[in-house]
Amino acid sequence: MSGTRRVVVAISGATGVVYGIRALELLRDLGDVESHLVMTGPGRQTLAYETDLSPADVEGIADVVHGSRDIAAPISSGSFATAGMIIAPCSIKMLSAVANSFGSDLVSRAADVTLKERRPLVLMVRETPLHLGHLRLMAQAAEVGAVMYPPVPAFYTRPSSIDDLVTHSVVRALEHLGVEAAGIPRWGG
């Protein structure tokens, strides 16, 4: 792929919409990555519960916005080159759709395209505790190439705020897409 890199950011209905928002902010700040946002209906509901932002506020951070029902969007085709996709947060329902190749909406279709094209797909799965069905879905998604990246905080960084925890998790998750965002503490031994 030549020119600007493209990254798909999907926000599903799990708690933790701040992870998807932070991914969009970090991509915007890099300047050389074109972000493509898809937010599910439940993601929009969770946004209202967890933040004071409107869907339009979040959409304003992205370079391109696609409707979750628009299965004809460019990101639904393998011929539309991207650096990969992150679902942040990823609900168990979305994990199930990805693991079972059930492309019922644009998020699950774009995730399936990402996997079939052998591009990185990062799933920031948000659920706890996990039962065996959840674990099997994670294993199934990993077997076809997805990276499971639950946003587990790293305390060696000595975070002083929730923002520190969120940023560290998102920066590390984006690295799996080949996106390097600076400014987080690294383990130095």
C-alpha cells in the first residue's frame, strides 16, 4: 500500500468506549494515518452512558466515518488496503461474530475481511469474569489470526490517572497494527 496508511477503528457496545476514542485521538495526532471509524448502535448507547461526548463528537475525531449497517462501505472489501483494524472495546457479541465469521454488520464484515486478507486485527475484549464459552471464542478468533488484547493495566508504568492506563493499553494495542505512537513509559528492567 502506498501513501497514507489506513486503520479501521470500531467501537462496539462493551464498556470502555474510551479505548476506541483514544485510538482515534492517537491516530489523528500521528498525522500520517487515515482513521476509518465504525460505531455500532450499542456502542453509541455506551458512549452516552460513559461519557459526555455525542456520536458526532467522536466522529469528528476520525478521518472517515462509516455507518454500521453500510455493508457496501470501502472497508468491507479486501481490495481496500488498510494497515489493519482494532475493535476497541470489543464486546463478547462482537467477538462471537468475528470468531464465527458472522458478518451481520459492517464491523464484523470488516473484521472478517481483515482476517481473510491476513491483515492484523486487534480485539480489545472487555468482559470479566470469563466463562469457558468466552475463552473458546477468543481461542477460535486467535486461531484465524486475531490478536486478543484485553486492556489489562500495566502498573510498572506507575500510572497516576485513568488516562495513563487507557493510553498505555491503546498505544500497545496499536503497535500490533504497525502504528508507533510515542509517549508511554516502557519496561526497562
